[in-house]
Amino acid sequence: MRITVMAEHKFRVGQMVEIRQGADECAPNRWEYKVLRLLPRVAGKHAYLIKTIHEYFGRSVIESDLGVADSSALSNSNVLPFGR
């Protein structure tokens, strides 16, 4: 019998992240996003639903396209609740 262990997501719900430069050409650089939901794997990679106050929609992104947001710039006021 073979047992496969799945690695855990690197980021958690509620954590502030940023999209790595060049990862998403439609996303402005240096905006902070809040992780709203952990999504099923996409092509074997962890995925997330993220949202920023500057946009009315969420984005689904894979883990390798995200980095931890600069802690000196964190502000929960930059993120609207999902669905607004």
C-alpha cells in the first residue's frame, strides 16, 4: 500500500500577501492582498483566492506567484470583505 502525503499550503486564510512581480501582468505591483480561501490544487500546485480593496473582484493564484506582504505596510483597512 502506498501513502501519499500532501504538503500544506504556505499561506493561511487572513494572511496578507503580494503577487510576485511579473507573475500576473494584469495585477498592479505592490498591492497587498488578503488570502480569503484555500483552493484545490491547480496543475499540482496550491492555489488561493485573494482580494484587495483596490479591486471589486477576487483573484485565484497559484502559490508560486505569491510572496509575504511587507509587514511594515500591513493594514486591514486595505482589504474589503469578500462579496462587496
